Amino acid sequence: MGVRPLIGVSTYLEAGARWGAWELEAALLPAGYPRLVQRAGGLAAMLPPDASEHAAGAVARVDGLVIAGGPDVDPSRYGAERSPRTGPPAPERDAWELALIDAALAAGVPVLGICRGMQLLNVALGGTLVQHLDGHAEVVGAFGGHPVKPVPGTLYAGIVPEELTVPTYHHQAVERLGAGLVPSAYAADGTVEAVELPPERGWVLGVQWHPEMGEDLRVMRALVAAASCP
């Protein structure tokens, strides 16, 4: 068995995490993310928020990068006024993850953005977001599901060629695409569900859904395979 590639996964800080008798600030990541990396054949490494100038050093030590799901991106990052339905900002996380994306794109490190991660990839490349849409988060605190249809000829369609029902929980989505990004899957209502860069820009894919909450390993396996290439 060869050496498994190291996949860095962004995490977030939570002010009041509790375990046993303790309630302390913690760097958190839902266990589904590292488990998905492991099931797909990679080694998972958590990347908690740090100063942006350290992002390139962090990216240099991993073979692939996952930008995880989480809170809404601050609308000021894409030049918009805050909607009343947009969640509170997470400035440290926004800054860190944007720096990770920039560093990975510059270094040619494979990138997978999941939900917020896809939205942040779009923002990093100059795109904008729809701050609220209905029908993609059915019950507060519970994942739903809906079908997504791949765009033929794209990276994503090469990984998952068929229409697939995916685990979903989001209320924001891509509005204007960032520079170079192409849509590679859609929901039935026309919402962009996956984006990617052309092959000459490296392996870069964003999905709006949460593969860590499902059983389909193909997207993460594709990232791990890309991260295994010399």
C-alpha cells in the first residue's frame, strides 16, 4: 500500500465548546469530514484559523485542500450589503480560508470546496453570492436532499456522470461566477450546484452539497487521486 496523501481540511473556532467538565474555545470540525477523507484513502489534517501570511506554508505541507462548510461568507467580501437573512460574520475564518484558497491556486494544490467552501472559492475569484434562497434547507438543523444534474464534459461529470440525489443544507448560492469558473452541475430550480476551473488551472472543484453526510465517496476519491499525483 502506498503512502496516503495528506488532505488539509479547514476548521473553525467555537467560543463555547463543552466536553466533560470543561467549556472552552475549541477548533472544531464535524467528524464527517475527516472520516470521508479517510474512507476515500487519504490522511486528514485539521487546519484551524491562523494569520493569513501562514497560509502558503500550511498549503505547502499538504497534498490536497478541502474548504469545509459552515457559516455565511461576509457580504463585504464580495461588495454587497448584508441581507437581514444573512448570518453573523466569521471574519477570522473568511480571511484564513480565502488565504488558503489563494495559496492552493498559486501552488497548484488540488482544492475541493464544500458548501460554504464552494461559495468562498467563487468569492475568492471575484464572484458574488445570492444571500438567500428557499428550498435547499428544509428543516433547521437537519440535512435534506435533492437531485443535481452534471454538465456533460466537465470534471464533475467525469467523476459522477449521472443525476444524483445529494445531502444538502444551505440557503446561499452562487450568483455571478468568479473569473474562470464554469458551472458543472445544477439543481432542478437552476441553482448552480458545482463549479470548477478548467483543467489547465489544476484540479479545482466546488460542490454546494455535503458529501461528508452521504455514502458516495467519488468526489473525495477524485480529490485524493489528484493529490496523489506527483
